[in-house]
Amino acid sequence: MAGGTNQACIFCEIVHNQTSTRLLHTDEKVIAFQDIKPSAQRHYLVIPKEHIPTVKDLQRRDEDYSLVKHMLSVGQDLLHKDAPQSIHRFGFHQPPFNSVDHLHLHCFALPFVPRWKSIKYKSLGPLGGFIEAETLLEKLRPLLSKV
Ligand SMILES: [Zn+2]
Ligand SMILES: [Zn+2]
């Protein structure tokens, strides 16, 4: 896992409180905030405090599995609180389809607004595209889990 902080990274700046972004959640491992260009009724991002560039930097091991699991549960809690009636979706862009090179979980309360925005969050199968959080977790789940 790539460690530490990346100087030129906008999400690292948010982590270090160098922007006016309002945080929806913060804990030891992650923070959450609203996407600056929301694509859905609610559109939040959950990011690790540590600068991990993309899903390609995650491996099948306890540390990465529990990080993604934690990101998902933070996103689920926020949407459950703010948009309990909506359908929720969670996932990641895989490079080269990611916009910012700092791992971020997209959390949506549907519908997409405007509707065509959904196209940005579609899986392209073997080409990559968007990967659902649950699918990523299956890929990261340790084969010989200690739990
Ligand atoms: Zn960063
Ligand atoms: Zn993204």
C-alpha cells in the first residue's frame, strides 16, 4: 500500500483540512463528504485518510479488505440516515476511468440526476469501468481469513 500524503492531491488536502469542504464523517481511518458535482439525489464520497491511489493498489489481504469494508459501512450509515427511502449504490471507478487518483468510494442515493449520469457508473465487464463495492470486497476477501 502506498503510504502517507501526496502533496498535489486534492483529496489529501481535504483530509488535512486545507479546504472548506464540510465533512459528513471523520474517524481514524476515513472521512466522508459530498461529491462537488453530485450525480444523484445524494452523492457522497468516502476516502481513506491514507493516500492510496486506486483500487489497483489494493490487495487480497486483511488490511485492505477491512478498510474497504469500513468505507462501505460508513457510506451505508450516512445514506441510511440522510436518504432512508432511496435505493443506495456503492462503488469505485477503476483506472483509467477514475477522476482523482486517491481511492474514493462513490455512495449514491438514487435516482441519478440527470438520469444519463448513470452511464458514468456502469461496469464495463473485463474493460473495467465501475466496480460495485461488494464485488471489490469479494476480490479482496482474504482466502485464509483469521476471522
Ligand atoms: Zn491523496
Ligand atoms: Zn470517482
